Amino acid sequence: MSLIRIKEIASLVNDNSFILDVGTDHAYLPIYLIKNKIVMQAYASDISELALKIAQKNVLKNHLENEIKLFLSDGLKNIPQDYDTLIISGMGTNTIKKILNDQQNI
């Protein structure tokens, strides 16, 4: 994800939100949000084990393991519901609609 795109998405996040970044890939967005003190805590999830391993390396490299909790998850499944801002970016419209529809059926 490009820095320009990260900044654009970050500009839409309210200060002090507790975010869930679905499809986080390498966790660049939650890392940016925390390092820039936009949010203080984040969940980040991805369906790909490989992507989440890279995300974990990035979180550890930035010493943010206490601020960012990672989840291997298909959409919103098995993730605590205590976040107040949901971010789903970087995937197709049909995938986003499926994630949201699956959540409504829980």
C-alpha cells in the first residue's frame, strides 16, 4: 500500500478511535495510525497466514506489539467487537460486501 493511500485512509479516521483493519496485509495502516498518534490501539486481521507473519514482523520491528493485536480471520469472524472503527480497504467490492453481509448474519 502506498504512503499516499495510507495517508488518505488515515485522514478519514477519527482521533483516538479503536480500529479494526480487515485485510491488513502487512499492517502498514495500523502502524501508521499508531505512530502518528491518530489511534492508540488497533486490531489487524487477514485471511492469509503469510501476510499476517509479515504484519507481525512489521509490528515487532516498530515495537507496537502492545498496541496492535493481529488476528488470522476470514472477514470479521472471531474478532472481539470492542473496536469502534472498521476499515476494509484494498479488496474488491464483492469481497467487502460479503464480509459485511456475513457480519449481519452473526
